[in-house]
Amino acid sequence: MSEIRFDGRVVVITGAGNGLGRTYARAFAERGAKVVVNDLGGLAKGGGQDPSVAQAVVDQITAAGGEAVANADSVEDGAKIVQCALDHFGRIDVVINNAGVLRDSVFHKMTDEDWDLLNRVHLQGAFRVTRAAWPHLRAQGFGRVVMTASGAGVYGNFGQANYAAAKLGLFGFAQTLAIEGRSRNVLVNTIAPVAASRLTETVLPKEVLEVLKPELVAPLVLLLSSETNSSTGQLFEVGGGCIARLRWQRSGALTYETGRGFTPEQLASDWAKLQSFAGADNPATVADSFALIGRHAGVNLQLTPQ
């Protein structure tokens, strides 16, 4: 297979001053991309700003013969980040929504600011950056967007209600964009990475972090961002040299007569069947969800695209 290259492509990477983002930036540049290295240069828990963080990565890229520009705008000002790409390179082709902060707290002690900050940076930030890029991607008939979710969002995790909600929200956001962007060759996928970073160094032992190199996540991000890729609307767990695709599984359905209804007691007596996943399938669209109900109820449930 020929080498995957990004010559002539412009890639915007948020949170690219450290960890995964920095690794992505270098990897894209090595393969010919022009890179916007975005990083506010703030603290892992939010707050602060240091433009030198993004500039240091740009200096590394240019010293190696690559092309990049630093940007220290907040992802909440996503239009400024995209405009930086347009001003310096005249286009935008790939958006890697990677920026994030962490404020862990058990839910009964979580403050409004803990909740709001996580959603502003992770979910609102990805929305703002992607929305600014979206018209350009559609108009040129090419675009690749990668969202960064987390296993905490998929499965839940103690002390991370704010983080989990934002991260699973990003997956739902990506799923709809994948549907809307497909006809214009704008493909959107989501990764749930496990890698050494500022956000994991406080919760994982040093010996584990040494195995979870960011370089073992970057190849998936590069592939998903390339012209070679044709997959969209997918979710991947990735880390430590292991990659797996996740999908929904639905149990075999319990069915009751629509005219007679059913009682909580009937449902309780059948509960074990629901929990067994016997006869399970793998729904992939909202139409699959509606079809299950429609078949049993004897009606045609279809969403009409607006």
C-alpha cells in the first residue's frame, strides 16, 4: 500500500501543546500537512494561558522541516482558530478535536463550575471549532473530523460525571455530523484513547503510562483523517498498540399486546429474558430503533430528513 500523505492538506489540532495533540501535530507534519497547533497553554484543571506552549511545538515541527503555525485561542473561540488556518494556509481540511481539561469530583460534591467548564471545553469547544470549519469542508467536497471521547463516557467512571457526560455527548454529536456530512465527503469519527497525558498522569501509575505512548494512538488518527479512509460515524477504543471498534448491542425484545398493555409485575417476571441478550442484534441507525417498535406495533415509523 502506498504511503498515506497529507501534502497540500491543512490540519487543525486543538490541545496540541502536549501529549496526544503534540504527537498528532508532529505526525501530520512529517507526512506533509500544514498544521495549526492550537493550545491555550492553560492548566489541566482549566485557567491560565501561555502562548509559548503551542509555539514550542511549532518550533519542533519547523526545525524538522515541516510547516506549522501556533494558535493560542480558546476552543470556545473556535472561529478564531479556523480563521487562523485560513489566514495562514488558505484552507482547512482536517479537524482534530483533542483539547480537554479535567475536574474530577464525586457527584454530590461537584460544583456548577466543575460541570460547566468541562462542557464548555470538551463539548462546546468541539462544536465551535467544527461549526466554523464545516462550511469550508462541505464546499470543497472533502473533510475529515475526529472527536475525542473517552471510556468514561461510554461506560461511566466514578468521580467523572461531568467528564463522562461531555465525552459521550461528543460521540452523539459526531454521529449526526457523520450522517449530514457523508454526501459531501466529510467523514466524522470518534476515538476513545488511553494514553499518557496530563489528564491521565494523576490517575495511572508511572509504569502503566510508560506503555501507553501517544505514538500508539496517532496512526489511527492519521488513517481516519486521510483520503484513504472511507469509514464514518464509527467509535474506536485505542491505546497501547490495541485498537477495537465499538458498536451498540440490543437485546432480544420483550413484546406485549398493544391493545391490552402490560403490568410491572408481568415485566418483572420476564426481566431475565431482557437481561440475557438472547437474540441480540446490533442497531446502527435511528431507523433501526424505530423499526423495532414499528414492527411490533404494526405502524410505519420513519423519520423524514429535514
